[in-house]
Amino acid sequence: MRYVIDFSEGSKEQVDLLGGKGANLAEMTKLALPVPTGFTITTRACLDYLQKKEFDSNELNMEIRQHIESMERRTKKKFGAAADPLLVSVRSGSKFSMPGMMDTILNLGLNDETVIGLIQKTGDSRFAYDCYRRLLQMFGDVVCGIDKNRFEEQLDFYKSKNKYVLDTEMQAEDWQKLVAVYKDIFLEVSHQPFPQDPYEQLTLAVEAVFRSWNNRRAITYRRLHNISDSLGTAVNIQEMVFGNFGSKSGTGVAFTRNPATGEKGIFGEFLLNAQGEDVVAGIRTPQPISELELLMPKVYQEFLKLSGLLENHYKDMQDIEFTIENGKLYLLQTRNGKRTAKSAFKVCIQLVEEGIISKKEAIQRINPTMVTQLLHPVFEPECLKEAAIFAKGLPASPGAASGNIYFTAEQAKKASEQGEKVILIRQETSPEDIEGMVVSEAIVTSRGGMTSHAAVVARGMGVCCVAGCEEVYVDEFLEQATADGVTLHQGDPISVDGTTGTIYKGSIPYVQGDEWQVLEIITDWAKEAASIDVKANAETPADIETALKLGAEGIGLARTEHMFFGEERIFEMRKMILAENEESLMAPLNQLKEFQKEDFRTMFTLLKNKSCTIRLLDPPLHEFLPQTEEEIIHLANATKRTKEQINHRIAELHEQNPMLGHRGCRLAITTPQIYEMQVAAIIESAIEVSQHEGNSTIVPEIMIPLIGSQEEMLWLRERLVRTIQEIFDEKEQVIPYKIGTMLEIPRACLTAEKIAEAADFFSFGTNDLTQLTYGFSRDDSVKFIGAYQDKQLLKNDPFQHIDEEGVGMLMKIAVDKIREVDPTIKIGVCGEVGGDPQSIRFLKKIGVDYISCSPYRIPAAILTIAQES
Ligand code: PEP
Ligand code: MG
């Protein structure tokens, strides 16, 4: 078994074994870039260690020793030697980046002897003792679980005793004294002295990093990002280079393009004379990378060159960590940069325009769920004019949100569980805060830059964030935040604009934001590649316009009942429902027909030549009945009836189980005049628009809901065809049309080949089909589905993600049966799952011709289909 692989042996493809960091360090080594030498302990070693299965610690230690010896030959330094000691960093690195979730130890190899060697080598005892105390602190925390604050408290105490404000005021002897204090803390808490043997340090450190795979914050992060627990982490051992080695040293993080906006050009930050995680942790506020050009022009130019090279090599925006040691640049990490949805779309478009990737590759790179983030909320511009600014900071993650402020993750979580909208405000966040960040509408920090923990994590989650609001004094202990003389307390409302970096007092209403242009470009590319169409579930002019703008190929479901809820219309509807004879039925029906015609004309005009599927009336009639006493009296007066007569009719219409009752096509079996009126309205308006627009290609698709048998379909079809023929005769004009049905009753799926003899097209209504297949009421199942999920009896809510095994199986049977009778007949899906990327992948596989979903879900649906095509 080989547990260890040298950087010079691996490659970027080996992410499973080497983790993302290790694989990319190997790749950069292969490209002969300035990477400090080192090796990776594989994820396999971690998994074996965690399971203690086949794990041989002697073998691992032997391999580690061999690789350290090989590093010693390359660096001409010795691990544990009194003169010029080799020091290493120990960093975790799993397949998927989990920023800050697991542990890191720097300066490993230092002890009471080697620290003297480091002083002799560098001539800088202040630096050497600072490194040693950092090792004690990190090692104590990671390996022995000693609270970091125990060390920090002593540092603060020492500084205040000596009237120092900044760490930079600490001299060599100060750090040396602190090293002794830290060693005492170590002994007191862990009941053992700090290990002086560097190999013992290394073994303990590696095992601690292995274990950190299972710490609480790492587990929470994995749950949140759907990362499997079974991957394990690799551990990278690398020669230390020092960014805290005086004013010609520093450390930083930079993106090759802006991760928030997608703007081209290097974007990042650095800290002079700082080590390791200082930038990411947001403990000091760093300088923008452009300032490096003034301070160290040569290093800056070299960094630009190398970052360009890396971006071209990986063909994607890179997130690069670097360290400058005494004027020499080292690369410590590169990876594809995490970015906002806006940045992801923009970078893809740029890379295609620059010829680096193809359109097809661009489409594959975009996660369809990002579309939601792209259309981020923004504050109502009018309300913003009057809003009072509390403070300003860095626009770390775009969006707009209002909520009540909380100063700890724990309080934020508690308040959110009580149903409050919360905003987490802290000096800086750390990985421990993840549970509070997840529930927050927005995150605000007073320290840290654009690449701080808060900024990176918020962007990843699509949560709006303002970081580095230095003018705000955040007192986490007193639970208050003060800026410019104004103090806010826990529970006070604020509004956060992550796009501009502004924080306002109080709540401000927000509206959905839009990045239509970028979205349009990618959607157009995706449409070229998509093998099936995406249509919209829409009936109002505004929704139809939105749907068309977002890429809909037509309307796949216009629910006509949605057109009956206006004040005037519902009144006619009620009159129709109350009718006791043909005469009193026809007057309101004729009135309703005029309303319907008006709507259909608008629809056909907006859609031009695009397809339009109109579904005839579906819900139980009682949904339209008056609810309040006032409405009942009004209806009684208008129809010259008594209140009692109306109440009597309402009682007559009452059903024990309306979802399974008198609804859908059953309404037309008992009262065919309703569908006849609707069909006449559809056909007449199609003829009128065809004449008016000189457009003869309107082919209305009339869809009958809730069909369960061939007999129902034949009976209704015959009547509707007759009505249509009468119109053609009267108008002396014939237009093409189709009459189809929904597949939303299990029986219809099982007899679909028979129904196909009477239907011109089909559309699966997965909402009702799921309800009837599972026997879960679609209106009431929210009460228990959560419990099913908690008890792992259900993986997903089947109304959100298709139940492939049951409902999906019925659908597959239906598709196969229909195709046997007519291979060309169009079959679509218009239930909720039609807009869900996960379900779309399955629906495409069973061979549907199109899906139809609500307008805002259209771009994600098109993208998903393109990715699967
Ligand atoms: C369905 O049942 O999936 C459907 C689209 O119809 P509705 O939601 O209107 O019942
Ligand atoms: Mg339905």
C-alpha cells in the first residue's frame, strides 16, 4: 500500500486520491512553477485511519520519513537539525474545497533547538520566536484541542502589561517569553509537554488533520454542499516559506477575474509581513493586490504572468494563494475560483469570446441552480432614497436583504428557529460560525477583506454579505454595533446591500434583481444545444412576456381557471354555478366567453407563431363560491335569490373529497356547455387573430384535464369537434387545432395506448399524478413529509423532485404505450417537477418531447436539458 505521493509524481486528474489542493500542487510542480517542495498523504490513508481498517501506522510513518528525507536532499536542509532546519506546513485538502473547515499547522519542525538554528540562519530572533509561538498555538489547538483563546488571552495580557497595541511592537524577547508561557499552557491542558521530536509532531499533526474530516463544522459544511462523507481528506506536507519574514515578504490570495462581478483582470489582496491564514481568516484587513505593483513591481509582474499561465492551463478562473519570502514569489495553491452566479455567467461568456473554451463547455460549467442567484433581489429604488445609511463596507457578495441583527451564530440560529429573519453581524466570522451563517439573510463583518472567510462562504451560498466595515465597532460581548455615534442592539432591524456594500438602518422592501442580458446569452447557447423544448406555465400577459424573455418556446400550460378570478369574472362564474336550467346557465357562460376571448386574443398575439396549450376548466366548482356573508348577500341580490337559496346551493356543492370529486373533465361530462364555451372562445379568437395579424400558423392546443379513460376522451372529443365544426361553418374558415389530454390519473397512464387513439397530444400533470400515485394529498402532505424525510422514509418531497421509482415508472409505461401506437405524438410534462433540474434529467431519459414550467424556472430548465443533450 502506498500512502504517500510526491508532488513531482501526481497530476491534476488525481483529485480523488490527492484532494484538490494536492492534485493542483502536483500539477504546478509538473509545470515547473515556483512551488515549495513537498508531498501528499492520500485520502485513502485518511479513510483507512478513520476506519482503522488495514491501516498500518508504521507503514505510513515509514513512507513519510522517506519523503521527508527526499525533501531534505532537495532543500539541503534537515528536519530537526540544529542548523538550518527544514520546517514544514501540514494542510488538509479534500476533493472538494471546504474553505477553513478542516485544520492546518504551520512551522512544524520547530522546537527548542531548531528555533536557535532558525535564528542563526535568518539572523532574526524576533521572527523565529514568533514562528515558534504560532506553531505552539496551532498545534495546541489542532492536535490537543486547546482553546485558541487560552493563547490569545495571554498574548493580549502580555501586550497590555507592556503597553503595546500592535503585535508588531512585540520584540524577540517578548515572543521568547510568550513561547515559555504557551508551553506552560500546553502542559497544563494536555498534561504533556510540547513534543520536541519533529517526527512525533508530524505524526500527531497528520492524524489530527485526518480526524478533522469528522469535526462538526466540516460535517455541517458537507451536508450543506452535498459532499459525500466517504471521501476523506488528503494531507499536504510542504516546505515552509515565510511571508512574515520582514517587509519584503508577504502573503496573499488573488483571483484571475473578479469572483463577485466577473470583471476581467486580477483581483485580490495581500498582507505584508504576514503568515499563512492571516488573509483568509480576515484578522487584519489586507491591501488590494494592485498596491503590490508599487511595492514590489517585479514580483507583481511575475505573479501576473504566472496567474495568466495557470488560467490558460486550467481554462478557468483561478483562485491562487501565494507567499513572497524576501522578495521571492511562491505559489501555494491554485484552484478553480468559487464565484457568484453573476461572475460564473460572465466568466464563461468571456472565456468563450477569448477562444479558451467552447460554448458547449461553457454550458456544462454552469450549475442550473445559479440562475436563481443571478436574478438576485435588489432594494426598491424609491425606498432606498429615504433610507438612512448606518455604515459602508466591502461589497463581498451581491444581493439585498433585511433582518434583525444577531452577534453570535448561536443567537442567530435560535432567532431563526423562532421564525425571525436574521442578519449575522460579527467582527469576523470563522468556520465555527457556519451554522449561524446558513440561517442568515445576510452577513456583515467589521474586519476582513473580499477573500475573508465571511466573504468566501457567503458568495458560495449566494447569501448577501458586506465585509470589512471598519467604521463599525462590533461588541460581541455587549451585543451591540456602533458606527458614527449610532448604536444598534441585538434584534434591531437593518438592511444590507451586498452589491454596493452599504448597510442601512431599518427594513427596506426589496424586489427581484435581474441580469437578463448575461442570462440571455447563455440561454441562447443552451437552446442551440438543447434537444427538447421548454415551454411555460403561464396565462397572464405579464407572465407570458416574462416567459418569452426568459427563453420559453411557447405556452405548455395555460390554466383557464386562473382567468376567472377577477372581480367581474368570478361574479359571472358564480352565476353560472348557481344556474338551475339551460337558460340561466347560458347568460353567464356567454359573458364568460367574452372574457376568455379577450384573454386568448392577447395570448395568441403575444405568442406569435409559438405553440399554445390551453387547458379547459379543472378545479372543483366550489372553489369559486362566495366565502363571506357579504359576498353571499351580494350574489343573492344580483341573482334575485334569497340568502337561504344561495346557502342551500353551496351546501349542495359541498364535497367530502373535492380533489377526487366533481372536477376536471367530470365537470364537462355533467355540464358540457362549459367546455363548449371555452373551446368556442379559443377557436374564435384564434381565427380573429389569424385574420388580424395575417398569421395563419396559430394551432391552438386544447387540453382536457383529469382524463382517466378512453370513453371519457372519446365522448368529450366528439362534442368539442362538433362545436368547432359549427364555428368553421359559421365563419367559413378552417384553422388547424389539436385536442389532447393531461396524464394525471394512474389509470390514464396504464391505458394510455387507448387514450392515444382519441388524443392529439399528451402532457403529464405530475402534481395530480403524484398525489394519486402516492395517495398523498398535495395540499396536506406538508404536514407529514418532513417527518418522513427526518426518519429517512423519503429522500425527497415527491412534489418537488420526481419519484422515479413509482410515479416515474407509471410515466415510463405511459410513454412506451403511446409510442407504440404513434411514435410521433407529442408528450410533455407540465407539473411542478418540470422546472426542477434533478427531475428534468429523469424526464428526458424516459423520452418526453418537452417540459413546461413557471417562467423564472425556464433558463435553469433549458440549461439542464442542454447539459444532458
Ligand atoms: C398537475 O396536476 O400536475 C397539473 C399541472 O395541473 P394542476 O397543478 O393545475 O392540477
Ligand atoms: Mg392537475
